[in-house]
Amino acid sequence: ILGLRRLENLETGPDPRLRGEITHNAFEKFVKIWGDIAPQDRKGKLIGIFLDELSRNAPWAVTRLFWRSRVEALVDWFLQTEELRQANFAEGFFEETGRIFLAEQNLTLVSRADRLHRHKDGTLGLYDYKTGAVPTKKQQQIFDKQLYLMAAIAENGGFEKIGAASVSKAAFIGLG
């Protein structure tokens, strides 16, 4: 009735949200400089960026060790799959906010894309990092419409820097 809401804790703890932010920031920084890193140096560079994010944002030694071990377990997989993604990219955009207005519903759809990449053929690839569980195909079909809505926004020119373009790929990148 009063419109009161719970305040966030003044002291942060090692929760999934913080792990997600740290991981997301590290992987984004790494992908932005992908082309400047020799292939044999990529693993060390990614781990180094992640450790830097950890040291600045996670003051708990045990938590840093645990989160580091989780990232180290997926680095090889990420580098292999990123190599495939990068092979087709012409340009990349990060943390872009897009919106479209649906007049019939009097509704504005707003989305923030972790990664948008224009492919060499002019189509777009949309990628969203997930440090938790990646939704299954069935979950996406029934109730998790995030990628579908982002694709609709992109195809209707809702991401200003990019313009309208067909979406040929929309995928979650599981970092959990």
C-alpha cells in the first residue's frame, strides 16, 4: 500500500549476481580484444582478465579460488567455440540497448544485448552470456522469449547503431 521496497544489503556477498557480473565483464573485455591476441596467448589473457576482475570485485579469497576454478574449467571450450563465432564476424557491438514500439499493444519492448555481431553476409548474430543454467529449447519455446524478442527488436531496427538487419543466429553462451 505504501509502495515500500526492500533495500539492497550495504555489504555485498559472493552471490550468483556478482559472479555473473564479474564473469560477464571479463569475457566482454576479452572478446573486444580478441583480434589483437595471438592464438597461443588467448587462454592466458582470458584468465588474466578474469583474475583482474576478481581481484577488484571479490574480496573473499576462498570465493576467488572457487570462481577461478569454474572459469578455468570452461576456458578451452569457450576459446574453441569463440574461434567459430569470430570466423564470421565483420563488426561487433557490446551492451547495446534496443527498443521498438508496438503501437497496437501500446507497448515498448526494450532489451540490452550482451553481444551483437554483424556477420560478413550482413546478417546479425545475437549472443547472451549466462553464468547460471542456459534455458533449454523447450523452455525458450514456452516461456523464455529473451532471444526471440531481441531478434524482433534487431530486425525492426531497434538497435540504433546497427540498423535493421536479418538475424541469422541468436544463442546463449553458457559460462556456468
